[in-house]
Amino acid sequence: MFGVKTLRTVGPAVCRRGASVLWKPTRTQSRTQSAAAGQRVDIGGIYPPIATPFTQKEDVDYQKLDENLQKYAKIPFKGLVVQGSNGEYPYLTEEERVEVVRRVRLALPTDKLVMAGSGCESTKATVVMTERMAGAGADLVLVVTPCFYKGMMDSRALVHHFTQVADSSPVPVVLYSVPANTGLDLPVDAVVRLAQHPNILGLKDSGGDITRIALIVHKTKPQDFQVLAGSAGFLMAAYSVGCVGGVCALANVLGREVCELEQLCVSGRWEEASALQQRLIEPNTAVTRKFGVPALKQAMEWFGYHGGTCRSPLQPLSEAESQQLRLDFSTNGWL
């Protein structure tokens, strides 16, 4: 059995209190992995889930990626999420996914965490991709719920899936619930069970249900489980119920402003936080649920980053959509 969990800091991270857990390692866990699993990384802070720039021929544009990374390195992010939903990971080959992570790790300062999306549909494929992401330099992996057979993805199936991945992963695991894309929420009872696993650090919840998020924070306190908001649109509310940070698409565009909101919340300056949060809601909705990745990439171009085209079948915004996107930013004082 595992003993006490302690937090391992990476870079300037701050330690939090430990918590005891009981989780029996499987035969697939090596002795080294079992020992390392007792160490915890503080993941609190803001992460942009970075976009993947493409050339006009839809090849990954590594030069433009590097130029974006140079700019992101100057913003007080805790790290970057690489190959998340906004990175168009379902449209990349396995080799491209791993290579993008490798390039990001090489370019990014060592005090910034690299959280790599390693989720696949099968458990076996996710285990392999997780190992490859760790080999490419990822500090942690973000594992999305499998969803093709979503009607069969109940708590039993999902607990089994994430347990197998965490048992074999060389790096800590963060669960990822994004119902807008997968059509299913990671059930609260499954999260509570998985929070006891020594190699599962936390959850990115993109659903936006604050009562659900608050309940997860409450029920996983004994494990020091760390919950990240999956959107800048409810970041202040998430902090108010105990979240430790956010993975926010809008941070690709308004990174300093999202980090400012984080600091206002952490320091308890709620009136100022509220004013800033209100100005971020419409732009955030525009680059997420309203117009999606094509809008995010368009907005990145306006703010001096390389967004560029999406990989087919995603299509660029229409002229009317582009005008509405600009309006959503300009009416809130960002353009």
C-alpha cells in the first residue's frame, strides 16, 4: 500500500499539505513508479491550451509554433497544455502529436510545466501515448475521457481506464472532462475514487457546472486533489469554490489578462476580479462554444500570435462570423 502523499514542486511551485491515501499498486507498476507516485506536483496556475499552427498545405508549422512559444514564455503562465482540444489533436498523427510536445519542451523554460494531452480511445493506446509523451519531455499528461462508445462509459469503465493509465504512467496524470466535445461528464463518484490514486493529481473540468466542481473539490479534499477550471468564462467562480487554476483557451490571446484575473482571485480582490471576469466572458465564449478553434486562431492573429488555418475538416470563419468575433472583443475593450 502507498503511504502519505507529498507535493513535489517543479520550478517555483508552492507545496501544499499532504494527505494519506490507500491504493494498491498493480503488477504493471514498477518499483520506481510506485515510489515516484508518492510525490505530488503543485499544478496551480494558468495554462493556455496552445493551438497548433499549420502551413497552407496543413503541415505543422514548427517555426511559427516556436515564435508563439517565445512570446508565451514571457507571460506568467504556470505552464502550457500541449495537444489538448485547442491543439486539434484528433486531427494530428501520433508522430505529430509527440513531435509537437518534444519541440515545446525544448523551447520552453524549465520552470514552466508541459502538460501533454495523451488521451486515445482505447486504454492500451492511451498507455502507449502517455509513455511516448513522457519520453518527449512532458511533465504531466492530460487524459481525456474515451467517448466513441459513450453509452458504455460508466463509472466502472472509466475508473478502470484511468487506473490502468495512471498505474503505468511515468509522469503524473490529470483527468480531463470536456462534455461539449465528448458528450459525457466524468461522473463525480468516479472522480472521487480516482482522486485516491497516488499518480492522479487532479482534474481539468470544462463543463462549467460550478455546483459540480464545488462538490468535487469538497469530496476530494482529503487527497489534496487539484481541480482546474477548463475555461476563462467561469474562472473567478471556480476559484471561489476551491479550484487552483485554469486551462483557458482565451489565454492564448489574452494571456496576461487571464493571469491577472488569477492573481486577483488568489489575493481576495473579488470586486476587481469581478469587473475583469465580466469583460472576459464574451470573448471567451466566442473562441470556445460559439465559434471554436477557427475563432481562437483568428483572434490570435489579431493579437500578434500565429494562429493561421485549421486542419480540415475544420473550416475558417465566414465573414459574418469574423465580424461578430471582432465585435465580441471590441465591445469589451480588447480591440
